[in-house]
Amino acid sequence: MINYQKIFQEIHEELQGVEREGHVADYIPELAQIDPDHFGVYLTMVDGSEYGLAEGQKRFSIQSIAKVFSFVLAYSRVKSDIWARMDVEPAGTSFNSLVQLEYDKGIPRNPFINAGGIVVCDILISELKDAKSAVLNFVKEISGVTDITFNTKVAQSEKMTGFRNYALVNLMKSFGNIKNEIDQVMDLYFSICSLEMSCQELTKAFLFLANNGVIPYSGKRILSPSRTKRTNAVMQTCGFYDEAGQFTFKVGLPGKSGVGGGIVAIHPEKYAIAVWSPRLNKKGNSHLGMLFLEAFTTKTKSSIF
Ligand code: GLU
């Protein structure tokens, strides 16, 4: 029997001596004010047991991690073929790059880069009555946490400064891959990015992906086993910006990171783990978060590889 709590403590102590590299995501004014030394981690097993350390229950801005929620909602509920609107290939460029998108004629490389997340929002608006409430209710349903909210200040802060995201959506609109009004699409996109959740809540929300598509605590199926496999595959190859190769190499789990400094990863049939440390490396992933997860899968021998 693995003593996860002890392993958490061991890794935490080992990382105390590691240099605090990286910077918080200061291109979003509201996020620039975050104390870079926050740290939290949480593990929820498919069997229901839970382990946490430090600020594992403190909420933070989950940013791009939310792209998994909006994507799964679209993948599970909409009738149109979402793969006609986006691909499943790693980006090979930064998360908000325009270069590749021009080359690919407005078709995002995958649903987890910004362009892909924006197209998912466009699809949700076309297919659902109230897409914003639908995403929020979906996150509440899969996590079992009823008081999760958008942070309107963070969303507003991005609306005022998200020039590159507006460039992406305009470019895609010029290629015919955005069907709705740009402001409506971006309002949904920035709202989704502004969701605040703790590591504990994130592990609960992601647990169905470790459980063949079924929420363990309610028994409700969210995705078929085949779609669960595919979602995990896209997280593995595209969930960590232009660093999915390194993450696979060092940690070896499917997951998703966000510029708020959070990372969630799952081990099929075993667990969901989330870590939060706001200092980001050059690729936009949490520096300490990656080191923590690397040590975790090494010590517990629980990489999927
Ligand atoms: N809201 C952020 C943006 O659009 C999300 C980036 C991220 O977490 O990857 O720039």
C-alpha cells in the first residue's frame, strides 16, 4: 500500500531547496498580482480516497485547464462534427500563435490551444441555448461542487488586454471557422478561462476521465469509453502547450495546464492529481508543478508508460 501523504511530504521537502524559477502570467493584469509562492497539491483516487498538502483546497484561476471542460461538453452533447472544425495534432508553436493558424487556413491544431478553445466556444454557442450557464453547470455536475463561479474581474481584465486572442478569432472568422458574433464568442471564452477552482475540486472534476468516462461518485456516464480514450490522448499530446513532449517524457500522464499555474493529470483507472504553483517556465507551464509531478510518478511508479 503506497503512503501517498508521506510521498507528498517527501517531495515537498525535496523541492524546498530548488530554485524558484519562472514568473507569474503577467500578460493578464489580474493574474500579475498573484503571490508567486502559493503552492497546493491534491490527489483523488478512483476508489474515493483523497490526499492533500499545503494550499490544495485554495481556489485559483484555472485558465486553460477549463478548455477540457468546454471541449468535453461539446464532444458529449453537440450533434455537429467537431473534428471538421479542429484537428488533434500537437501545435509545435506557442499556445496563442497566429503563424500555424494562417498556414492551416483557420483550423486550430487541437482543442486545447487558444484558437481551439475559441472554436469550441463558437460551437457551444451555436448548439446550446445558454452556453455560459451550460459550461458552469457542467463543471458543477462533474466536480460535485455547487458554488464554483467565474471571476468577472479576471474575465474583464482579459477582455481589455487579449489583443492576440482577438487576432486569433478574427483570423478564424476570415476563414469561415467562426459562425457567431466575435464579442459573444470571446465573452464565453474569457468567462470559461476565469473559472476558479482548487486542486481538490479539479481532481474531482477530472476523475471521470480516469474512470472510463463515468463520474465515480454519481455513477453518471459523461463520455463513452472510446471518447474518454480519445480525450485523454489529446490531453497527452496537446495538453501542455509546446511542452507536451517534455511533460510526457518526465511525468508521463495525460493532463492539462493553465497559465494560472495549475496542472491536472490523470492516471486511467487510478487517480486524478492537481498541483498549483504560479511561477511559469518559458513554455507557460508551472515550473514547480512539473517538478512535483515528475517526482510523484517516479516515486509511485505510476506514469502510464
Ligand atoms: N485566458 C488565457 C489566454 O487566453 C488562457 C491561457 C492559458 O491558460 O493557456 O491567454
